[in-house]
Amino acid sequence: MPILNRASEMHEEIVGWRRHLHQNPELGFDLADTSAFVADRLRAFGCDEVVTGIGRTGVVGVIRGRHGAGRTVGLRADMDALPLDERSGVSHASHTAGRMHACGHDGHTAMLLGAAKYLAETRNFAGSVVVVFQPAEEIGGGAREMLAEGLMERFGIERIYGMHNMPGIPLGHFAICDGPIMGAPAKFSITISGRGGHAARPHTTIDPILAGAQLVTALQTIVSRRTDPLASVVVTITKVDAGTAYNIIPEKIELWGTVRALRMADAEAGKEQVTAVCAGVAAATGAKIEIDYEGPYPSTVNPPQEARFSAQVAQEVVGADRVDANVKPSMAGEDFARMLAARPGSFIFIGNGDSAELHHPAYDFADEAIPAGVSYWVRLTETALAPR
Ligand SMILES: [Zn+2]
Ligand SMILES: [Zn+2]
């Protein structure tokens, strides 16, 4: 089954939903309009069950096949946008300043709605498919709250699948790998407290800026000297907040940063190593260094069998030459990791072509990817739930 004719017929309608969502972005868990839009459509398609309010604004639809009892698979999309001013210049740009669908979750939601419409019309499978629309992917916590409210148990979900668009992968292509496909992120803020004073009398102070400069450099030894060169780890300092005048040594400065690794063991080691480096710099400089460390959150890991299954489904949709089954993972984090930790399944990338990067103000989801994405969801469902 290549790209479905029906998916092509529905293209204009799905693009309409996608652009409506793009114009009306909402953030985090505050998805009142988005989740109502999704739930209204799922009801109109004739889903057997539509449940709202799971994980605050999460929405779930259940569609039963017409070939009797069977297994249950879940398909998941994310719905939230980012706090960003859009500069895409497109006619369907965000109507709200400071909010933008810069990660393509509008496209993910529209594609899964398209698949739900098709699957509710045709029902050519045994058992049930559960379409899961989660809030708060970007800020994290949406998946955790849906899981805590019994998402998997309540709907009997046995396998769970996710999809994310990826700029740089050609349109109409898919990419996946087995093992970790998205990283385990952690973030930290570090407060360095010294003793302030006159810039001309440093010997009477404890200079937190000098301690901070040493710390920024020393933290780079985590990757270069404390981590196996064959492991994948990145440490980045992203913000330095220090000082007020050219002649004052400040009391206190603040650094923000992130540690990311592909494997959880490396991510957890990162936390101990940041702590150890801070203790060393504190001892050497006399400054007091406090760390507020959040994470690591789990990496997104595809079991080999599920990665193969998903690659095969994608190949059947777009052809073997358009599927990279061995793509390099991304060090970005993904909240879907928690769902994949709860049930077997996979996370696949769908090409967004030559677009701006994710989280960039000029980014836009490529509507041309929609028929392939919808067809992938349908094909995956009909294969995983084929009548025996
Ligand atoms: Zn994102
Ligand atoms: Zn995203």
C-alpha cells in the first residue's frame, strides 16, 4: 500500500486543520481551544470513545476495528506550541504574538486527525486503535501526567508509536534507528557566591566571575576527559548572568546550562560530574557554588524489533529508497520517551524538507508531508492489527 488515495483526497481538509492550529497556537497544558478542536473532530469522525481532560488537556479517541477482538495499539501526537515570535512570513502565521508552532506539533496533530478520520471510516483491522493527543511536550510533563492518570491501562494500550517531523530530511522520506533516537536531557542553574568589592582591590574579595570563568572551562572536561570518547554527551552553558559595573566585583553570579546524553547511564553520570567539577572549583577559588539540577529525563529508545517494524511500514508507504533505517539520533529531548518506557513501540522522523530548523522563528511544518504521515499511521495500524 503506497500513499493512500483517500489521504490525498483528504489533503485539503487536513491542511485546513493544520493551518487553523498554526494560526492559534497554545502553550504547555493551556490548550483549551486546541484540545476542544481535536475532540470535536474525533466525535465527528464517529470514534467509539472520545475522552478529554486526561493529563489536564490531553485528548484520547478510541476506534474499534470491524474484524472483531484483537490487540490495541496507540498512536500519539503532541499539540503544544512554543513561546516565540513567528517570522515565517506565511499567510497562516500565528495570530498571537509570542506564541508559535515552531516544532510542527500542528502538523503532528493534523496528521493524526487525518489518520483517525480514515480509520474511523474504514475500520479495516481487528482490535482497537487509540489516538493520543498529548499536551506539554515542550515544557515536559504532558506524557507523565497522562501516564499517571492510567493512559495505558485504561485503554489497554499494548504498543505505542510516535512521529516527529525533521527539517533536513527530504519531503516524503522517513528516518528511524534502533536504540536511542532522542537524547536524555538535563538542565541546571548554578549560583556562585563570592565576596564583592572594588575592582581595584581583588585581594579583599572572592571573585565569583573568575570562579565562573574557571567553571565554564572546567565543565568542558566532562566531555573531553571524563566521558568515554565513544559515548555521546554534550555539555553547554547557555546563560551567564553577572555583574553591574566596570569597577565592581559582584557578590554573586548565575550560570545556566544543559547536559544531554544518548544513554541514560551517561546522562546520570553527567549529573555527578557537574557536581564534582563545581566542588573542585569551589575549593580552588573559595567561592560557594550551589547547583539546582533537573533531570536527566529519559532518552527515547526504539527496541530493535519495533524499529524494524516501523521502517518496514514506512517503506511500504513511500518506497525502500525513501526510508533511512539507520539515521543518526538527535541529542534533543522528547517527552514521548516516557510513553516508550511504559510500552514497546517506536519514534520515527518524517522529512520536513529544506525548511528552517525546529524552534526557529522562520520554521513552518511542510503540508506536503501530510499524505505520507497519514498513510504511515494507517498502514502501521492495519499491519499491527491485521485480522488473523
Ligand atoms: Zn520542540
Ligand atoms: Zn517537537
